[in-house]
Amino acid sequence: MTELPRYEYVKLADAIAAEIASGKLPRGAALPGERAMTELYGVSIGTVRRAVVELRRRGLVATLPAKGTYVIGTPAD
């Protein structure tokens, strides 16, 4: 049976989660802004926004209005 393709936002969320797990983005670190992430990862702003929602759902990041998005957990937590 073939594996179903994953959505781009899930791939991006997985990539950021891997950076969190590796320590590249430690607890308390700010994620780059949305525009910076579009350039850094080569995806649309909608993809970035959905990936951040997915990371919040996983309990890895929290977004503070007008402040940014910060790492609050690790995939192992």
C-alpha cells in the first residue's frame, strides 16, 4: 500500500518540531516571524500559519499577540 502524501503545513510543522527536539530551537526561543519563515522554508504565509497552529496543537509553541511565537515544550514532553 502506498503512503498518502502529507500536507505542506504538516511537513513544515514536523521540520520545526525536529529543530525543537534537536535543541536548535530551545525552550523559550522565539520562532522567526511569518514573513521570515516564508523565505526561510520556501512556503506560503498560509502554510506558515497552519504549521504554527499545528505546533500549538502539539503543545510545542505558544503565540503571544504582538509579541511572537515561542517554544514552550519539546516533542518528548
